[in-house]
Amino acid sequence: MASNPPGRCCTVGVKHEGEAVGEITQVANNPAYVSYPKDKSTANAVLILPDVIGHEFINVQLIADQFAANGYFVVIPDLFRGDPVPLNRPEGFDIMKWLQGPPGHLPDTVDPIIIATIKELREKHGVKKIGAVGYCFGGKYVARFLGATGVEAGATVDVGFTAHPSFVDEAELSAINGPLSIAAAETDSIFPAEKRHKSEEILAKIGKEKKIPYQVFLYSAVEHGFAVRADLTDKRIKYAKEQAFSQAVAWFDEFLKD
């Protein structure tokens, strides 16, 4: 694998303060958080594939609103069919059992939600280009829909960004067909140095073969989950969280907008 399966670090963190300005609605007959840019344009969309805390987590909703403030139409689908993991579950919580089910949250149940969402964005909302953002759990699906899975389903995204990805297969990363940006944490048992270096080898190879741009930024003094569940009272961690967001915006501004 290019990253390890999820662990307890994927479920812990700090809830952020703030009031979301978007709304929970239905996209492709599935609950989703939606936030519009000031001009209400839907030409360029950001599809946020969240961590296991899900689309109703205020932290990721605030991030969605930030993308919207930068000119993007933003959608966070409910990938878990109403069964997310509450923040800071007890230490004994078995995330692998939650993933495997029942009801289960593996590609056979998650892929159809993303496929339907992408198709509705393009067909109903007039979206021309889609940038996918994947945090932790969502990182796997950025690779899948920037690559072979999206192609096979006729539901691809155009550009990808992921922060501290989990559960990504090397084959999924090797199959990407569009620009990919990665924000990595210095301390991360899910995406440790050896997995990061392997991912860099894969990206360098496809960069040469397919002429696909990529980047990998490493942030010091932070752990897995920092881009979403960071302790904002720590100045260094807050800086890294904000820089990872800026990294994503700059990437999309370059490769997504006309």
C-alpha cells in the first residue's frame, strides 16, 4: 500500500469553533453539505471526501466554506449513509470493524455515492471541472476517482489534493490521470516516511510517463489529522493546518480554474 489502513488517530482531534454558512441538502438523493461562492458560480467545484467523522463535522464544513470563499462551489457528500464515527471515540473503538461492517464502508458502498455525486454535479449543476479533496479516509477515493475507478465509472475528477491519506493502494496511486498534491504530517503512523517515499517514487514515475504534475509537502511538528482536526491553540499546528489549506487552493487555482 501507498498508505496504511486507518487507525485510532483517524478518529481523534479537536472540534473547531465557528458557524457554517452552507447548508445540508440532497445531492444525487444523498445528504450533502453544500457551500456556494459569492457569485453562485458552479463552473469549478471542489468535492470534499471527508475523514470518518463525516460531512456534518463542523471542522470540515468550515473548510468547505473557506474553499467557497475562494471561488469554488463545494460539496461534501455523506459517504457513510448516516453512520459516521463520532469524534474522539473511546480507545477501544475498532475502526476496522466499522469499515468492514455491517453495514460497511468499503469501496463497494462508498464508490456508488461518489459516482452519483460526480455525475449529478456535471449533469445537473453545470460543473465543468472538479477538484477532489480527501482527508484521511477520503484520500483513497481521491486516487480512485482521479484514476482507474473514475474512468471505469465515467465519473472522474480533474485535479486532486489529499492531506494525510489512509488506505491508498499502490495500484490506485499508480493509476491517477490528473495533477495530485499531498500534504503530509511529520508524525503519521498511517502515512509514515516509508509510505511517503514510496508514494513519491510512484508519482515520479507517472509524472515522467504521463507528464502529470504532482507535489508532496511535509509539515513539521504535526500528526495525522492536522489538516482537519488540529489543535488551533498551538501556533505551529495552526500554521501547518492553514498552510495545507493554502496549498490546496493554490493547486486548484493553477490546475482547475481556466
